Amino acid sequence: MSRIEPTKNALLLNQALNAVGIETVLEYWDGHKHIDICIPKGKIYVEIDGPQHYTNPVQIVSDLKRDQYSSHDGFHTMRLPNEVIVKDAIKIARAIKKILNISSAV
């Protein structure tokens, strides 16, 4: 299996998450697929998606199946559009930090 390089938006959000004190794993391999960002403490996967994830029916079905697989492993998946990351990475990171502080089991 070849190494997957994170996208610039995955790097941007990951940097914001790390800046607020959240430990992450970039391009986490769950045994089935690569996850853009894994937040082990909250059992959260973050997928940063382009428009095809919202407009292509085949991609939508694939994502639903991927998310179901993750759910069976006890992980919740957040899907965020690229545009939101560019605009609000630090706000997203702060919101996720609050979630992790509110409950250790999301």
C-alpha cells in the first residue's frame, strides 16, 4: 500500500486542531480505507470533501457505506466541504474541542 499524502485542506484543519490541543492522525488507515483526519480521543473521523461527495450519486452511496463501516467500529464521521475548511478551520477546531471537553464519548 502506497503512502497517501494529505490534501492542503486536511493539513489546514489538522494544524488548527493541533493548535487548540487536539491530537490527530492524518491519513489514518482503519483497515478498510484512509481517513483524512482521525481524532482518537473522541472516536471521530473527519473527511474533507469536494463537490463530487455531494453531487455524484455513486460517490454519495460509497460514502454512506464507508461511514457505516466506521460506525460499526465505534467512530462517528464528520464530512466537511473544502470551502468550509478554508473559511472556518479554527472555528471548526474550537467547536470540536468543546465537543471533546463536554463528553469523552461522542
